[in-house]
Amino acid sequence: MGRGVRRLAVLGSTGSIGQQTLDIVRSFPDRLEVVGLSGGRNNQLLARQIEEFCPKLVYASERHGLPAAGFKLASLEELASDDDVDLVG
């Protein structure tokens, strides 16, 4: 008996652990969905992650280099507490 799709907010998605978390999401696309991403200084990588996972919410210390639309800029608190988020990693 399955639990359905688990929705994630990945804090630090451009770091080592965040990237490993996204690798797991890629391995289980029918069971995991990215709702939120937050990245540090690597906006190039964060932009690629946004394009791949199409999150609803994104935290970035600076918007330079990110896609222009398709998500809401949010605080870390909003990412972690959003009603659509089941797990924070």
C-alpha cells in the first residue's frame, strides 16, 4: 500500500547533500516531487535545478541568473512551512 507522492522542500539544493537529495528525487519521480528549492551562491546550478524540477517556491539570496518566471520567491521559513510541503531536506 503506497503513500502517494511525497512533496519536498530542499534547503541547500546546490550543496553536496542537496544535490544528492535531488539525485534520489530523480530516481523516484513517481514518489517524490520538489515543491521548493533554496540555493546559496551558485545561481547557475540553482537555475538548472529550477528548470528541471519546476518548484513552486524558490529562495535565493540574489535573483541574478535565475529564470524570470514560473515560481514564487520565498523566504526559507515559507519554504519549510508551506502547506504543500511534506518533507524538508
